[in-house]
Amino acid sequence: MQLLNKSEEKEEGQKLDSNSKLTMEEFAKISRERADSYHRYHIEALETRDYQALPNRFIVKVGKIGLAKLIISETFTYWGKWDVVFSRPCTYGVFSGPVGGFSPRPEKCVGCLRCTVQHPDFVTVEHNPKRKAMGDNYLNSKIISTIDEEARKGTVPVRGQGYRGRFGGPGWDGMFTDMSEIVRPSRDGIHGRELISTIVDIGSKPLSLKFDNDGNLISEGPRMFTIQVPFIYDAPPNEIISNKLAKIWKKSAENVDTLAILPSEIVLANNLASPSVVPIIPLNSLDCAKSFKSGTRMVELDGWDSKSYDRVVSDCPDIIVGVRLEFAQGWQQKLDEMMLSNVPVIHFVADNHGIGDGGRFIMDLLLEAHQKLLDAGFRDKVTLLNTGVIVAADHLPKAIICGLDAVGLNQPLLIAMQARLNGDLSSNDYGAKFPRKYTEDWAIQRIVNLTCSWRDQMLEILGAMGVREVRRLRGEIGRAMWCSHLEDEAFSDIDGYVGGGK
Amino acid sequence: MAMSKEPKKPSIDLINKTTHLMHDGMDAIAFGEFEIPPALGDARWTDELILSTWHMAATGKVPENLNYKTGDSNGGFDKLEFKYISEKDWIKNSDEIETGIPLNRRGDERAKLNPPIPIYGGGMSYGSVSVNVMMARAMNAKKWNTYMSTGEGGYPEELYQCKDHVITQVATGYFGVEERSIQAAPIVEFKYAQGAKPGLGGHLLASKAGEEVAKMRGSVPFVSLFSPFPFHSTYSVEDHSKHIDWIQTVNPNALISVKVSTPHDVDMVAVGSYYAGAHIIHLDGGFGGTGAAPEIAKKNIAMPIELAIPKVHKFLIKEGIRDKVTLIASGGIRTGDDIAKAIALGADGVVLGTSDLVAMGCTRCSNCEGGPSGRGCPWGLTTTDIELQEWIQQEWAIKRLDNYYTAIQWRIRDILSKLGLDDVKKLVGRTDLLKYLGGGN
């Protein structure tokens, strides 16, 4: 469009089509329309109540006799000064019920311990063993509690005081992300006034383009699409998945513009095919892939077999065909074969505790896979995903730094829905007890809230690093610091230090 | 935030009753008259560390039956131990061991500040804590002839009575920064970053930004305050140098401290800060305290102070400027032992924050940001709630801090004595006096 001045406007003197010069009035109108249609991506979080609240954090025990004595004593001592007599050693309402401390409300206790310090003779506050027993040693009660809060509020958990845990530690805890002291995007980016992108490309990009003498593209262009967040919703284990759960996965994915990966038979049975749904094609049921031609952007082959892959590609020429691959012995060879076959999306599936081939933690395996693709000059031609082992917001940027484009989530989504998991949580041999009578809308909002919270936490980390988009974080190991390396540097001249976390 | 009733200033009787119960309870538990509360403590601040701090704050002495030296984090300071010399060679009159440090090593015309302990108080803003807490820390600093920082929340009028011991902080939001408070300060501290939330700026939630706090900060009451990050006027060392020029023009006698967090290139940042004119490089490690920070930022961004100190110390030596600048460490320093270890790793001194609060009763429940009540700390520490802030009475709090610093100084001297050193300055960078405890991480 080109803008006319007033005199030119008069000369033209008539309504112009879209290819003609515009009057100021028309320009303003079009600009207004475009402004009105503007949409900046964001996730609508809404505080969403508990259906099946976690066990209380603390148990509050009050000795009835001690309390009665105190009340009698204070009533006499402060007779008439009722503000003093009725004051309670809790600002959170633990003793605010009709009979006060005779029937405390432990669900309100935050563990400040003022009551037990003021009255150590008859008030005790203990950690609730039921709360502590949730989950296992990886998906532990602290992580479950955090996910629960994130899914309820949809916000970034903010607390006072400093860090309370171990120095470094195993797995992701042994990795720190870096920050940029001075030269970095403003914190305004985190609050939406400047853009920090969390968009991820799913698919394959050619390393170069070819044109004929007339400038026409003669090579294949990118075969990819984008999603708005660097996480996808992966199918829960077969023991757990249901039609209702599949619909929740799908609608949640549509809500935040990401992908829900679901078994093909459930997708077909419930007519769930959609651009946001990625059906998993079993190797023994390749024909079902043909059913997903309309609207589906991607399918995943459940394991690597080159002939099966070629056949699905042939049956679904307009769909991106990815491959799920376990981080088990022999994965490197399969990765080589997949590169030869130009597989555009490789989706690793790890043990839920992150232990893979040779007992190595997923961090090492991801770094190796990423490096292998780099060495082969193949990295931009493939999207790397991984499911399992990502159960906290801080794992996400760390996994991306190790080479992933995006991560797959399933256990955290179940926790967001307040499911109580049981069985072996490290494998997929576990069950889940969901809240009774929960609704789809409730579950979707809980998942959306969790996604919003994790995305916002991702923005905090990206903001601190001075990285404006998550795609640039992929494989950026220069943006990470490993505790063991730093310890080697700091302590190597100290007697007794041997390194390697020993 | 829902509240059952509007808080109001408590009566004298209520203050007396509440504080009496709190203080008696703290002492009784710290002295072992009751069992240790089962829900107290965490890996960094164990139950025994908290109670030993209460014990020291009550008596001025280290406890006999509590571990007052280390936490249970299984790394960093908790894995380091001193290699003491034979007992017969210990320095006998340990009260004569020198614990003072000079803060101005540039050799310029500015103030020659020499606190008698290698410690000063870290920034806690008005808003994150009450005036009572600020005043207690400032009065204690005055008593010890050391310093405490305002944090980024302005300079309450009451503080001027301790102005020679109050560091004025200039942080990225410039909240409450005034010419008068800069001119009053012996040290002006630029806060580039904070260890608990590196790269994220300050954060005061709406419920704590009440009218008095907002007035001090020039903001709208009950609106959350986010300091930007970084300084919007600083994108290079040259810009940073202009900042320092500005302060030095306003107050030609003040020392300049530059507080930074601990990224990978913290050594380069330290050198840049020195050449821009800083007298003090203040490193704030990733385990530092905060009134409010995203949980993801704590520990996951930047490195712990134990790993940053030797990195910076060695680099400053390499650059030939180590003796021209004072290196101060903070962020997770809890005990006298931590202080001595930080110095042995290469710091000249340390800044304390959380341990001051623990001395005044903090149980590290992490509800400083407001908590479910929206009112802040139930102990009256990190709050400006009209009722809760009264639980900290200045006279009591000053005495607690004084006692605590007495015990800390004793412990530093105790360590120096057992190392055969008569001056804390001789401990700087002596990693040969440390040993690392094995056992796996």
C-alpha cells in the first residue's frame, strides 16, 4: 500500500482497490482493522480449585490441658483486655475455628512455627508423613506440591528466603543456568512489553535452498510447523489413558497451541484428529496411518524400522512422520539410520527417572545425541524431542540446553490433575487414581495453568540469560554451568578434593 | 489477598505478651529445655544451625550441644574443614587476634574505612523488612563500627541517626534514591544483581507495598514493584563507569561498592568493576536470601558463592589488582565457620543478611513475600504490617544482633588461633589451610 497526500487524494477522487494508492481515511481504517485483529500469544491462566487436595503439609498438635490452663491464666491476667486474651499465635488462621486451638486447622499451617515456639509445652508442628510419602525419590513430594500449586494458580511460584536444598546434587540439580550481568534484554520482556519468544519449530529445515535461473525455488522447502511452547503433551501409559483423558490432552493442546501425542486407536475411536493431535502409529498397525490425512500435521511411528517408516511416509505424503525411540542400547545406530532416512522428528522416550543406555543419566545421553547430529551436519534437519524425566520447571531449560527442541510431558500433567500415582513411577508401569467426578473443563484449565506457569518460568530463565527466543537456547551449553566442573575449578588445590562429586 | 479482619496497631499489653512468649520460647528451645521442633530447618539451615544462632543471639556465646558450624547441604562450605595446627601452637590470647579489614584499598583520597570485623550487613529494603528491623541492624552496625545496607527501598528518616554506618544502595529501580541519602553514605552500593534471583531484578509483592512503603519508593500503594534488570542506563563497563562518576560527584568521599551475582564470567565483571572505579566488589552467590523471588531462580541461575570466590580471587591476582580492591562475599554465608572459609577461599570479608534475621527469630518458613495471609512474616521481621512489625522491638533486636556478632567474632578468632594466624587478613586465599571432606555428593 502507498499513502497519498491530500492533493493526490483529490486527483484520484474515487474509491481505490487494494492494489491502489490509499487515502488517509482508508489507510486509517485498514490500520485500525489490523490493530483490532492483532493477537499477541499468551496463555489464559485462571485460578482453579482443588478437587482432591494434597495431604496437609503439617500436622498441628495442641495439648488440650495446656491450652485450657493458658486460657484460664490469661483470662485472669488480662481480664477486660480481650484483644490480648483472644490473640492467637498464628496469622494464617490455624487457630481461628469456632473452638480455636481445641480444634486446629492444619490445612492452613505454613510451618512458621510461631505457635510451637510461643507454646513449646503444648503445641507441636510436624511434617505430615502422608505428604512426604507422595511420589518417589525423583518425582518427590516437593515437586508434586509445586506442580499442584502451579496447576492451581497458573503463576510463577514466588517465595521469600533463599534456597533450602542440597548443594548441587545428582541429575539436573548438578547444572546451573548462566545469566548475563549487564548486556541482556530488559526484564520488561518477561512482563510482555518486549518479546521473548517460546516458539518451537517441529519438522525439518533444509540446510540450503536451490533456485533456477528465473529465481524459482527448485529444492524442497522447510517441512515444518510451529508450536508456541517448547513442551508437548505426551500420551500417559496404557494403564491410565482413557477416552476422557485423551480429549483433555487434545483440548489442552489446542488451547495453548501445542501438540497432544495420543495412541492412534483412541484418536480414531473418538474422532480426535486435529492439527494439535499427533497419533502414535504402532509398527504392527501401519495401515491406520492412512486415516490421518485430513487436518493432522504429524504422526509418530512407535519405534524405528526403516521399511515401516518409508511406508508411512508414502501413505501420508503431506504429514510429518516422526519416530519414537527409547534411549536403550543401540540407540546410536538407530539414530544413524534415521539420519540416512531423513526422519524429521526424533522423539526419545526415556525412563521417567532419566536413566538410559548404560545407566547414564538423560543429560549425558541428550548431549551425545545432539552432538552426534551436529557432527553429521544434520542438526537443523531434525527436531529432537524427549519424554520422561522432565518433572519440574527448571528441568525444561536445562534439557533444551542439552540439545532438545522441546520436551514431552505426561507425569506432570497427571499431577496437575491431582491424580495420585502408584506403582513404579520410573517406568510406565504405574497407575493413577483421579479425583472423583472431575470435569474436563477443570482438568484442561489445570493443565493450561501448569503450562502457563512453566512457560513464564522459562521466560524468567531466558530473560536472565539475555536470550530472546527459546530456539536459540537449544544446545547452548555455554549458557550452562556444571557444578562438578565449577567445583574442580574452585577446589582442585584443596587437600582431599578428588573431583567427580566425591 | 483475603484477610479476615483489618490489622491494627496492637496494644502495649498485646505486644508485651506476644514478645514475651516468643522470646521465652526461643530461649527455652535453644537451651534444650524442650525438644527441637520436628518441622524446623532444612538442608542449608538445619534445625541445629537455627537454634545455635538463637543461642548465640541470646548469650553471645557458641552453644556446646548444637552444631553451630555447618549445615547439611553436602557440598560447598559444608564439605570444607580447616586443617588446624597442633594445640600447643595455638595462639593463646585469641582476644588480641585482629579481625578488622580495610575497605578502601585503592589508595585514593576517599574515606579509609576499617570495620573491626570482616562483616557488614546486606541490603534489606524498607518494605521487605520493617523500620524496626532496619534500625536494629543499623544500630548494631553502629555499635560494631561496621555497616549495613539500605537495600532498594529508600532511606527511612530514622536511619539518619546511624548515617555513618548505613550504606545507601542504588539499584535498578532507583526506588527511594535521593541526593541526600547518597551524600550521607560512607559507602554507596550499586546493586547490579542479587544472588537469589540473578538477572531478574527486585520484587516486592503488592500486599507488602503499603502506603508508607510506596511513599518512600515513589510508587502507587499496593501495586507490585518489579525493579527492572539490568540498569537501563548501563550496557557496558563504560556506562557503569559513568554511574560511578555520578555518585562520586554527589558524594566525593564515599566508597563505591558494586554488588553482582555469580555468572560464568563473574571474574571479568569484577575486573571491569574495578577499572570503572569500584572500591568493593561484592559477590552475591546463588544461595542468597531474598524477601521474594521466583523459586526457579534460587539455586538454578548462577553459581554458589563457594565456587565464585576462588574464581574471582585468582583472576584478580592474575590481573595484578587483587591488593587494590576489597572482595566481599555473600549469599549463603550462615556461620562463623562459613565466614572463615569464605575468606580462606579468597574473600576479604562477608556480608550477612539471613543470619541477622535468624538471630532475631526467623525460622526460614519462606513466607517473607507475604504468605497466604498477605501480611508477611509472622515473626514481624519481613513485614511492614502495622501489627506484625511490633513483634520486633528495637532494643531486644539490637541486643540479639550484638550478641550474635560477639559469638561470631569469637568463633573467627577461635579458628584463626587454631591456625596460628594473628590477623584475619592473613587468612585470605589460604586454601592450603582447608581440606575437602569426601563422601560423595
